[in-house]
Amino acid sequence: MPLDQKPVPAQPSAVSGPASGPGAGPEAGGGAAAPGRSDDAAAEAWSIRQSGPWTHRDLAANGARFHITELGSGPLVLLVHGWPEYWWAWRHQLTALAEAGYRAVALDLRGIGGSDRTPRGYDPGNLALDITGVIRSLGERRAHLVGHASGGTLAWVAAVMRPSVIQSLTVVSAAHPRDLRRALLTDRKQIAAFDHVLGFQRPWIPERRLVADDAALVGRYLDEWTGPNKLDGASVHAYRQAIQIPSTAHCSIEPYRWLLRSMARPDGIQFARRMKKPITAPTLHVQGAADPVLLSHTALGGGEYVAAPYRWRLLPGVGHFPHEEAPEEFTAELLDWVGRHKE
């Protein structure tokens, strides 16, 4: 059993909907506690391993233990979440990919969800090796890699560091690392949009703010960062619960601390130089036009670094979470892309 989880009764299988998703009912930690049961007991019943048609398991890669959720068989599609989410962000795509004949796997990144919380290892190079290591641990030689936000950044990095492992690349709400670096040095609008990342640079205070009041700040971020199609209440509850697992708030923002603190350091400069290497995987680049966190003009231009087929898709009225705000439209784009690059 993972060290950061407690056993809970089996929950009904569900893909979406506030009545059956994570946090539905007292047994999942949502709503009011049952009579005679404390709020603390209700919270303890919540689990990262929501039930559904998928299976959960742990595997070892790159010196750590990672939790994955898996469904279907066929070519591997590895789904990597962004912040402040965990594997549950890909619930719609897991089922759709499996139905289309793929082996769909959603990963919890190091320090998040059901994966190990290690004391170090949160630089992009090591996190990208986590991803490619998981592909190998799954017994696969190559995979279609899909990453959102910080997971999208790592997808760019993995495609540079281990090009032979990446069959196709789908990047969601994430600029190429060199474009992001440039924007955070020169673009006042993008710097302002990353004000939460600036706030993460202080020691200890950000972690305390993130978990305070049942992670109310995370709920506010999720609301402010979406377009008209808001995330359902059950999923917001799940993400607020997940950030409160001990050490998660700290581990999950460590990559953002590295991002800014490394800009003038030798390791950050060397990383930026390494990312000049052309990406040889066919790349689909999806961006919400209404994304207030990663601005569209910052993301635009990633094709400059791709020496392979490249498609840019800007989704009108969609915010920072296209895979959750417009799951049907996003999934159709994803299935078309991986279908074109099966071989």
C-alpha cells in the first residue's frame, strides 16, 4: 500500500459527474460527514486511487516509485498532468484512448498523487527522466507522450533528452522552455500571469497558504484559470484534497522554484542551451485562447524547435485546462494526432 494513502471502501466506477466522481459522498471525503462521523474521519476516507474501469499500480523508475493508472491495450499513450492536478485530470482521455485501441497510462509525477515524495530531484532534466523511465518500466520501447502545463514542459524536455523513446508529442498549455524563459525575462504580461510562481519563491509560506482552509487557494486558482466551462465540483474537491497529502504542496512547487532560481545559475543556462536541440517527434501543440496563466503569444512559436510535423491548435473560449474544459474537442484532436503517427 502506498505510504501516503489509507484504505477506503470501493467506490462506484465513474468517469465524470459530481454524483459519482472523486469526492462524491461521505465515503470519498466530499459533502457532509455521516451522522456520528467527524469531518476528519470523512477526510481520511478520501483516496488518490479513484475507482473506475482503469487499474492502479506502482512501478519503479529513475530511483523512485511512481503511481500510474492504466486502461486498454495497444500502442502506449502516456499522459502527464500539470499543476495543481494529478492523474485524475486525464479521466476523459483514459477511457477514450482505450476505446480507440491504445494502452492509456496516466502518471502521477514525482512528489504528487500516489508517487514518491523525494527530498530532491525536481529539476526538469531529472523529472523528464522519470517520464522516460516510466515508459521503459512499462515494458515499452516508445510511447506517444502527452503533457499538460508543467507536464507539458517536461514533455518538451523528454523529447530532447530521449528522442528515440518519444513516438509523438502532444503539448497542452505549455510553451517551449526557451520561449518560456525568454518571456519570463522580457514580457511583463507573462510575468504578471505567473504571479503565483513568483509567490512560490518564498520559503515555507507558499506551502502553508496552499493547504490552508481546506486548500481554498487551490480551488480559487482552478476557478480563475478556466474559461466558461468550469471544472466540476467533484474534481475541484479532489484536487484540493490531493494538495493536502503531506509534503505534496512543497514537492509540487519545487519545479517552479528551480525554474526562476536557475535562470542566472550555470545549471539553468546549460539547460536552456541544451533545449536548442531540435525535436524530432511529430508535435501537436494545443493552447486555450482564454488561458490566463500561459499566454497564447508565449506558447506560439514552439514549432521553431520542431524538425518534424508540427500542428498548432488554438481553442477559442478555453482556459488553462483544455483536456477538462473541452474534453471532447481536445480528445478528438489527440486521437487524430496519435492515429496519424502510429508507425
